[in-house]
Amino acid sequence: MFLPLIPSVYQAYLLLHHYNDDIEKLMVLNNSMKKITQSGFTLLELMVVIAMMGVLMAVGVPSFRSMLTTNEMADTTNELILSLRKARAEAISSGRNTIVCSSTDGVTCSGAAGNWNQGWLVMVDRNIDGNYVAANDELLWVYELKSNTTITITPSPTTATIGVINDFRDTVTFSYTGELDAGTPGEFHLCSGVGDYPRREISVSVGGEASLFKNNTPATNC
């Protein structure tokens, strides 16, 4: 006898259950795909960013260099004027000649070379020979400029103030009274070596007092 293929109620339930599971999986997959977004830049956006970086570098790099020059000039100028004042104070307190001399090695005075661009020493010249010898003299201070600096220090320049005739090419010597041993005033000019940056002028009076001036005449900048 032939019986029709009629699914039971239980079989219908199973089919409906699997169908609902498939629908739920499709909905989850669809929601996940909606959350996926593309990342990155278009060519136009990348070109705009590069152009903006170029503008920022064109404006920022010169300003940064100017800031470095300003800081280095201020540091070197302050160190030199403080060294001169320290030497004068030591001469008075110790009752001995005290010297600030140019140095190329941070150990000895450079003597006739007179290269202040590399640094200087501050010392008590016990044997009054104008040079530092560890066994005879007392070293108070050493200052060395950076090897790649563009700063130049010119002692007793030809453009110095009228009446400034002391020769600072080798040393600046303070007597036990605090006065310049040579009896005449002297001067230093500091230049940045970058563009028309205002030079600094350090003047030392006969009495040994060191003063700092900023050149306000652009035509005479260095």
C-alpha cells in the first residue's frame, strides 16, 4: 500500500529551527560587514598633507635656527662676562694678579695665538708669567666653545670704542686692586656668524668693571 510522504510535526519543527539559525547567522554577518570601514588616505589628501608639511618646515626651520643662534650667543656672552667678573673678584680677594686667557685646549693659555673662539681659562697667576702652569698657578674656571660653533670673539677690534686701546689678544690681567694691570680699557666683540645678527660688545674699564652692550647699528653688525 502506497503512503504519501507527509512530514511529521517533529520534522517540521527541526526544519524551522535550522532555518531560524541560518537567518540569525546571516543577520550577524550583515551587521559585522556594516562595521568594516576602509582606512588610509586618498592621493589628494596625501598631497595636501605633504604641502602643509613643506609650509611648516619653511617657516619653522629658520625660526628654530634663529632660536639656537640666540641661545648660543647669550650663553657665550654671559660666560665671558662672568669669567671677567670672577677674575676681578678673585684678584681683589687673593691680593694676586688674576688672568683670563684664551685657550685652544682647555689646559694652557694659547699665548700669541690669541684664539678666543675656542675658549678660555681663568687663573690666579702666582708667578706672574702670564701663563697657566698647574704646579705654580691656581686654575679657577675653564670654558670651551663647541667645536662646530660659528661664533667669533674679537679682542680689541679696530672698530672698538674710541680710547679703548688695551690689547686683549692674549690675556686680560687684573691686578690685586681689581683694576686692569695694563692701565687702559679694552673690549671684545662677539659675532654669531649668521646673517645680520646683532653683535655683542663687552667693554672692560680701567677699573676692571665689565659691561655688556648690544650693537644697535645694523650697518656695523657682523
